[in-house]
Amino acid sequence: MKAMIVLLLAISYGLVGCVSISTLQDAETTKKGEMSHTVAIGNIGGEVDVDGASGLPGDLADEISVPMIDYMFRYGFHESMDFGLRISGSSYGADWKWNFINGEFGLASGLGIGISEYEIESGSTKEKYSLQDLVIPVYTHYNFNETLRGYLVPKFVIRSVNTNATGVENTSNNLLGATIGLKINKWFVEYTTLTGESEESEEDISVSQFAAGYTF
């Protein structure tokens, strides 16, 4: 049970303290040969619930909430494709996006990865954890007028948690959720939520993030 509690704390910390789940973009790609930069600030929070020894639901890890800063760089390498690099807290990521429709309604697909490493200190012991995300999103947007756009991005995330902690096993989590956002010219605000269950245990995981930013 002690190992389980340590792992739950590690997952919760990794969910909110290291890896951003914000989207920061809609279905439109950066024009071929051009670059864009996005900066956003917000708040990310997460919680892990697990069945207690009695079999009744109980929180073994308290909900955690911390501020988050995101930076994303994008470059258009094709008329309908671009790629991005991002830094979010202590995590790093990259993604590719392919736009199919870019009119009043927009539609695109993509693929992204995220990597983060961090330490949890307990007394005189420091244990290292690493997280790897594989993100599969579908980008959609709708232009209400020339300056106002709404966007919705469903996403599926495969998250692996690896550790060198004694008595704690590596885990894999499948998370499903979406980002909903509103963009006015180059300013935007969005909310992302993901939920799922660990494949190795009965952990119910939820994480959400609010972000507001500017693209230039």
C-alpha cells in the first residue's frame, strides 16, 4: 500500500507539476515558410482516486494545482502541414499537424509527443520519475466572424510513468478528453480536461488546465 501511495503521488505530481496538457492551437496551420510563436499562462490541476483497502473509493493523493507557463514555436513546411516545438514547465514536446479544411470550418489531424523528468524527495531519499506522452488530437474550429473563432480539439493521450523508486512499478495510463477554446484575433483562452484509468491498477485519473495566451 505504501508503494501504491508513493506512485499515486508521483502520478499526480507529474500530471500537474511537469506536463502541460494545453493545446494552444486550432485546425489552422502556419503558412509554408513562415514561423509563429505562442506564449500562454494558466493553471493546471489533477487528482488520482483509488479504491482503499476496504474496497470503497477514497483519495490517496490530494488534488494538486499549480501555475503553468507554455511556449510554442511552429514552422510551416507545406501548404497544409506544420510542426511545433514547445516548452511547458519542465517538460518538452514536439508535434506535427496536417490541415484538411481551412475555411469557415476547419479540420486537421496530428500527432504529438511529450517528455518530462522530475524528482520526488522523501526524507533523505530522492526518487526519479520520467513521463512520456503520445498525443493523438483532432483539431476543429469555426469562424463566427473575421475576428472571433471557436475551437474544439478532442484528444487521446497514452502516458507512461517510469521510475527507479524501490517497490514502485512503472505504469501506463490512457487519457481521453478535449480542449475547448475561443480566439479573438491573436489572443485566445482555452480549457482542457482529460480523464482515464491506469491499466495496472484501479486508479481513476483526472487532470484539467486553463490557459490564456497570445500568438505572434
